[in-house]
Amino acid sequence: DKKPVKFTITDTQRDMARQYLRATGEFICNKTMQATLMKIVKGELDIEKIERAKKERELRMLQQEDADLSELIEQSEQYIENNMEVTK
């Protein structure tokens, strides 16, 4: 059994936890903050991993935007095609 160790959570660590939770799309609440802060304190989560999570979230958002635009283009092309048939 390990002896409990006391440590102080800094504002920087709190900010890192919030950034990570936002990047992963998780709710920021007591439970998720505690779990994330423990990962930071244990060294399982660092600024590089948080930055990677942010970039992955941005990539997912851009991919979704691309898919939405592709669908819009397809619908527009179908609309134009249908209207050209009607006017003939």
C-alpha cells in the first residue's frame, strides 16, 4: 500500500484540465476535473497531449464542415439539374 501524498493543484494545472476537457468535448464538472487533474499530477497528461487533443478536435470539426459542404454542393447540383429538366 502506498502512503497518501498531499500536493497542491496550481492554477496552471486547472487551466490545463479545462483545456483538455474542452478539447475532448467532455463536460467540465467536479468529477471530470478531478479525474483530469489526477492524470496531470500523475504525469499521464501533459501540455503536448492537450495540444494534440485540440488539433484532433479541430480536425474533426473541419471534416464535419467538409462533409456538410459536400452535401450542400450535391443538393445544389441536384436542384440545378432538376430545374434544367423542367425548363426544357
